[in-house]
Amino acid sequence: MKLTFIGAAHEVTGSCHLVEANGKYILIDYGMEQGIQVYENAKLPMEEALIDYVLLTHAHVDHSGMLPGLYAKGFRGQVLATVATTDLCSIMLRDCAHIQMQEAEWKNRKAKRHSGTEPHEPIYTMADADGIIKRLVPCNYDQIIELCEGVQIRFTDVGHLLGSASIEIWMTENGSTKKIVFSGDLGNKNQPLIKDPKRTEEADYVVVESTYGDRIHSETRPDYVAELAQVLQRTFDAGGNVVIPSFAVGRTQEMLYFLRQIKAEKRLKGYPNFPVYVDSPLAVDATEIFQKNVSSCFDKEAMDLVNQGINPIRFPGLHLSITSDESKAINFDSTPKVIISASGMCEAGRIRHHLKHNLWRPECTILFVGYQANGTLGRSLVEGASEVRLFGETIEVRANISLLKGISGHADKDGLIEWIQGFKKKPAKVFVVHGESSVCDAFAEGLEREYGISSYAPYSGTCFHLLTGKLVYEASPVLLVKKKSRIVSDVFTRLTAAGTRLLAVIKKNEGGANKDLARFADQINSLCDKWDK
């Protein structure tokens, strides 16, 4: 009876853990590594075809995104998750496959310019996504399920995303039973639409995330509706559009919830029927799934609306854009409007087209409603970029750049501790994962020092024996160092290229050298920032 940590160990992405019990191999999550800090997922300690089950905490790509790759390498077991999670995965994994295939096609087109370059293969294909989707097994919250002989599981709502869950696993071997609980991503309290996190009362071992284990959210919940209404009023009065880069699943539906309330309460003077466009096929599909899972996932406030015959995320003036022609038509309409489009960090998708049409207009507002990672276009805009490159064209930034602060789908440090204190008896060991390296260590140390809870922040490859309560193998940070060494190489490659371009400009005595020098300095600062992270 063993637990091995594979992904999201001293890092925030690529969640994956392996439990071995009664001769079965059980993965908890199989997420995709994302962001500048990492480049590839850690290898599994066995052939993929030997995995018997996957238990999925929720549908976000950093927890589910490698499932089609698992299928591509021979996995034919079951993937168990809540009903809403299986619904979301059915669209999100296909979307991921589409992106993988698009990127491979683009890289291969680019490679044709250089002889001898090996063709690039996508991590997985649409056929792999379809294959794994057929392996999804929907489960109800709070139901104890007999997974196999000697292993039972239960999903509990933790309020992070529609369908998100912590997972309890009871394992019995040779007459001894141990229980381990995986938190998944714990939700923030008082989020719109979905319920607050539910506690679990008993466990021998706990694996807990620590994304915000080093910070406290505001004690008082911001008045998002009032702040959003002010942005809309100011922008519409100037004759502009409010463009909202938003994640297709979760954040988009929250924004629709707020916008419905603004309309219902007539908060805007002169614009009672302002149009709202959701321009993302994935967001449109996800919105339909939210409506399908009303009874099992919505909180009391949302259900009160439903019981009055009010749809919490639908309202007059809402337009759902599916086709590219519908998307293009949005910017040919001069009526002041709200445009919600993916991706949330402006790195891909239709949002880039809307930025091209609105960034240069001083009457418009670009409203950010989520975290913007280092190195993304969204981060550049939030930090005050005066111009950006879109589709090979330089666009001057003249629109208002605003943030709706305080929105977070993750529990903060106090929320994490409150969930852990929900266990009636202290677990024998708490394993801290899914956080920046320093945060994992600090949160584990804090649990030990302040609450007397035996805690440990493992590195990828660490193996723990659940019956004896002892480490089988303790991994070191070598793998993390190797990943960061790749970042060093990447940073210097990009800085060298930027420097070469700058020197060419200066040598040719072309105009604008000072502007290029400033841009080069910005690149240095940005890349060093990423290395620090």
C-alpha cells in the first residue's frame, strides 16, 4: 500500500499522484504541465497500460489535460469523476486535443524552412481525446463507491469549480485499513454560483494543495457587481466597449452571473438593454453544462433564483457566438457592448482579435478578471505596455486597462487551514503539494510549528508506505533543478536573439533605436522575472 508523488510536487501544475493497493495502480489526476517554469510532465513509474483506474478531482487542464496522452499510450481502464466533471472533460479534452494538433501543424509548417528537421508530433490527437472520454465514469457526490476489492472511494464537493471534489480512498490489505484524502483544489468561500467547500472529518493521511498557502484574501468580499457596474457606466458613456479576457470555464459563468444582476437591478443609467457577447465556443458549451448541473452544484443563492424561475447566467441581450463569422461581426457593430472571450491571459483564441479592434480606442476598457502569469500578453497589458504585437502588427495601447480585484477560485492560507482543521483527529501525516516550491515548504512547516500536525512537502518521485508510515524513497529537488536549467537556456537564447536584433538596428542607424533599447530592457526584466518565479 504505497503513495508516489509524480506531478505538482513543489510546483503549481501537472497534478498527478499514484496509489498502489491490492495489486491495483490508481492515479489521482493526470494534469498537464503549464507555464514558463516547466516543459514536460514527469514520467510514470510504470507503463501507462498497467494503470487500472484514474480518479479525477476536477476538469481543469492542470489536473486532467494529459488523460488523452494516457489513452494514446495504452491505458484502457476507467476514469471516475463527478457528473459535472465528466461533462466538462467531454468538451475541454477535445479542445486540448485541437490545440495540440494545431500547434503541431504550425511547428511543422515552420520547420519546412529548415532542412533535416524532424516532424513534430502532437502529444495526442482528437481520436485519443474521444477514446479517453469514452472511459469516463460519472459519479455522484457523497456516494461511497466500491472501486475494486479492498478499495472504496467517495467524492466530496470542495467548491473550486463546477464538479470539483476532494477524494476519499479507503484501502484494506491483509486486514489493515487506511484512509487517504486528496483535497484537489479547494475553493474560495462565497463564490458565485457554486457551493462553499465541504469538510471531511476523518483520515489517516491527507494530500493538500497549497496554491495560495502563503497569502490571505481580503477579509471583506469586494462588491464585484458595484465595481463592474462602474466600469460599464464609464465606458458606455464614452461610447466604447468593455472587453473581458476570461477563462471559458468558471470565470465566464461568474461574469454572466454579475452581469445578470446589474441588468436586473437596473444599475446602468441609459443602458438598460446593453448587449453582452460570449465569444468562445468552449465557454458557450461550458455554460450549457453549468445549467445542466444546477441541482447538484449550485449554491443556495443561485438556487433561490432558479426556484423563482430565474436563470442565474442567462438574461435579455446575451449573445452566444459560435462561428467565426459571428465572432467577426461583433466588432462591426458600433453599439457599446460587453465582449467576453477566451483565453483569460490573452495568449490565444478569439480574444486577440477583439484586442486588435479595441486596444487602440481610448473610449474602450480592457477588464481583467483573473490572474495574469508572467510572460503573457495579459501580464504585459496589466503592467502598462504602451504597445503590443498582434497578428504581426504593432497596436498602440490607448484603451483603459482595468482589473476586477479579489476574484479567486482558490482558498487562501486561512481557508486551507480551516479545511485541515475540519478533521476531528489529526491525520498521521499531511502531504503538501500543488504550490510554488517555497510555498509548499513554508505551508508544511507552518502546519508543524503552529498546529502540531506532522507535515511534509514531497518532491516528484518520493514514495511513502501507507501501512508502515515510513518513506520508501525520498526524492531530491534534482528534477526541479533540471527543469529550471532549461529555463536558463531558454532565457539566454531569447536575450541573445533580442540583443542581436537591437545591434542590427543601431548599426544600420535606423530610426527608433531608443524605443528598441527600451523594449529590449523590458524583455530582460520580464525574462528575469520568470526565472525568479
